[in-house]
Amino acid sequence: MISRRSIVQGLASATVPGLLSASSMAWGAESKILKISHQFPGGSLDKGDFRDRLARKFAQDVEKRTAGALKFEIYPGSSLMKTVAQFSAVRKGALDLTLYPLAYAGGEIQEVNIGLMPCMVTSYEQGFAWKKAEIGRELTKLLEAKGVKIVTWVWQAGGTVSRNVPVVNPDDVKGLKIRGGSREMDLMLKQAGGIISSVPSNEIYPAMQTGSLDAAITSSTSLISFRLEEISKALTTGRGKSFWYMFEPLLMSKAIFDALPADQQRAIEEVGLELEKFATTQAKVDDEDVATVYKKAGAKVIDMDEATISKWKKIAEESAWIDYAKRSSECERFLKLAKAVA
């Protein structure tokens, strides 16, 4: 005989069809996990490459503002996917966010190479002036049409490391196997007599170590984070003056962003904007710190001056700028808009 107590216990433990799955779905919806990938060395909120720290600060602040509705997993060192592939993955919605050197995407969208055009941007102030100028609006519009949203604007100055003699003037690159970081930068270096080798910044160390690369230009932060002082005898810094300024923003899949509730979108945009000051401050700190790191390692450290930049600009205008403008009418238009920002 079944007791009344057994019946009550049985009802209490029974599952109403669909109730458990609905509850599970509701619980899962409370915390959406977004993945952030980048090529730079991993660290913590307070130590390490500032680009990794930026990703972690972004994750922490957005999670806090959304009360945990959005959480993040961060994959440094291209541990989730290969460096160049990250942009295409964001476009397709296969990756949520990436902190990405935009010129790496030039093979897919040739106009974005304007983000590492030699001698075009020569200061942080000029780079950030793009954001409110027509070039910035058009670049944002282009990327969004391709499925990518700019979350945080990040500009970085760069310097040149060499296994042997310093690389300062155009004549110094003749016969050197050198890496520039973009098609346009490589064209300028080739015009000056360099032998071009195209590798992502996280592959410079082994290339220089084996001798397949004699010299490389990359951001001050990468010059530190990838420990290139261990294999370099000379550094030309990016502090004060540089012909190498790269646009390296935090990007998000527009499809993923558009699918989020308005309050979560707002949190992402607000935090992304707030982190621009952090990025610029840290980039400038690294422009100074890189000189100290290389001097300590015994490398010869040199700064560029305006006269040297002018020499490089003449070569850039006759090679990279012309080539870019000839690629399409849109490239020509983007070049004109970028030149308009003093």
C-alpha cells in the first residue's frame, strides 16, 4: 500500500516535462561567455604586455557592469587560433573579440592597410585625430559593413631592432633581410634596398635567431614583450619620432555585438572607450622603457629626428603611398582622407 507520504515525496522529486530544460536555459542565459584572442604574451591585470592587460581589464569591467551577465575567456599568444586568422574569425562570428594589428587583415580588405602606412601617422595625437575625422568614420563604416566593430582605438609607435648595425637612415637597410609589418611598410623598405620577410610580430624572435631575418620593425611593446633584446645589437626607438605607427584596436564581431541586449552593448562601448586612455598612456611608457631594456642588454640605442623621418617619407610617398592609391578607387580615397589629418 502506498502511503500519502510516499506520494508527496514522489511528486516533489518528479520533473514536469520541459521544466528542467527551461530552468537550465534560463540559468545559462544569465552568463554568456565571450572569447578574446590575441597574439601577445599573457600576463595579469597588473603585469605584462599592456595589450593583454587591456583585454583583462576590459573583461573585468564589462563583467562588473553587466552584473556577470557577460563573462570572458582570454586566449593570449595565439593559443586559440593562428594570429592572422583571428580577423576572419571575428568577421564570421566564429570569434567574439580580438586585439588585432589591423594591417594584418590587408589580404582580406585592402583598404585597412592604411592603419600601417609608413610616415602617414607620426604621433599619437594625429592617430587619435582620425577617430573624429572623416578617415575614422569611413574606416569604422567599412569594418562594420564587413562584420567587425571597433571597440577600443589603440595606436602604437614602433622601433627597429637589428642583429648587427643600427637601422636609422634609408641607406642602412640595403641588403638586409627585414620585416616591416604591412605591405606598405615592406614596399618602402624594399624601395630603400631591403630584402623583405613577412612574419607576424610573435614570430620575429625565431626568425632573427636563425638568421632568416636581420632586422625588424614592430611596436615598442612587442620589442619588450617578445624579448628581442636577447638577440639584438641595436635599437632605433619609436619615442619622439617614428615612421611606424600601427592601428591595433580591440575588435568585436558585429553579429555577436548586435545580438546582445542594449544594456550589454552599452557596457561594452563604455568600457572600450574608457580604456583608450590606458592604452595610449601605456604605449608611451613602453616607448621610453624599451630604450632602458635594450641599453641594459648592451644594445646600441638611437632615436630618430625630423630630418631622418623626412628622408623616409620621400621614399614612402614614391613607393607605398602610390601603390596603395593605385589598388582601387577606395584606397585612393582613404589615402586622401588620411593625408588630410595633420
